[in-house]
Amino acid sequence: MMERNTFIIAKEGWKLLAGLAIAWVLFALLDADFLQFVTLVAFAGTLYLYRNPERAQPYLHASSIVAMMDGTVSAIESVEGYDALEGPCYKITIASGLTDIGVLRVPFDGTVASYSMRTGSRLQLSAPQARQLNSMATLHFSDAENHTLVVTHTVGFSIDTVHVRTVAQQQLLQGSRYGFMVGGEHVIYLPGKSRVSIKVGEKVRAGETLIGYFS
């Protein structure tokens, strides 16, 4: 079952923060001032990476689709089907960096029809075969009108992997949290009849930016 996970720091970062706090105490006991400083900087950086703010959900039409992640739109293409989507569809690629919030949010009211996880490496996405070897999550969202959307989250060079905290067939509300990923590439596949409302180069915010409508 999906957890609300509304604490100011995403729970995916708690273990790392606890480890850094313990390390700081040990270095303090050893009077290792430089290592204390390095650990404190790492702790502050980790707090920043795993921040988990609330977002104001916009009032949108029932067929609206909001961004699932923070990042910048790097490409919008037309492709001939993908996975559960048959026929022409839109392929929207969004790149997320370390300054982007890593919380993943539900695109519309509905369910995760299914999802799969691939455990792999965390290579730079510019490296050959990175998209074939890196950790990745693939989710199929659907609603009561049988609208379907497929999204893939591929980890880049990062301190963490992709986390998905939901189960198949669970009812979800638009804008609610379903996972977390620090940096990487997200690809959204929409049916070809959808209307896309974003453009290449645009910054998007999870749960707030309208990316399109189902037709």
C-alpha cells in the first residue's frame, strides 16, 4: 500500500542521513575536525537532495495529465507504439538533475495497472548502453475511461536508485506521491490522440505543470 510520506525529508533518504549523523559523532569523538566538516557538508547536501515539499494541486479538467517529476523537457517525438500503447503515440523525455526535487507524483486520478523494476547500474546517461544497464522503473497508469499512460524512470549517475511506493490496482489521486528518484531520465508515452501542452526546453514541476489532455 502506498504511504503518504509527507515528512519534510523523503523517507528514502533517512538511512543515509542516519549514517552520516553517526559518522559525524564518531569523527567528533576522534577529534577529526576535517572529516567532521566533510560529513556535515554531506549531511546538508543529502537534506537538500531528499527534500519533500508539498505542492498546490491546480484545478484541472478530469482528462488532464500533470507532470510526474520535476525537470526539463528535452524532447517530444512521435513514435509507433510502446509497450501497452498501440498505434502512434507521443514520447516526451524529461531530464532531472540534482537540483530538481526527486518526488514522483501521480499524473491523473486512476490506478497503476502494472509496474516493473529493473535493478542495474548507475552510469552516466551519456555512457554507451547506460539506458540498457541502469536501474529503471516502468509504470502503466490507467483511469476509469480506459485512458493509458506509460512512464519509464531511468536512474543516471546518482547516489540512489529509483523507488516506487505503490501496488498494482491501487486507486490513486492526481498529484499524490508514488515514488522518488534523484536525477536521471523520465520518458512519458501518451496515446497519439492526446493533446500535449508543453514544449521542448520547458521546466516542469511534479503535480503542478499540465503536460496535456486525453482526448
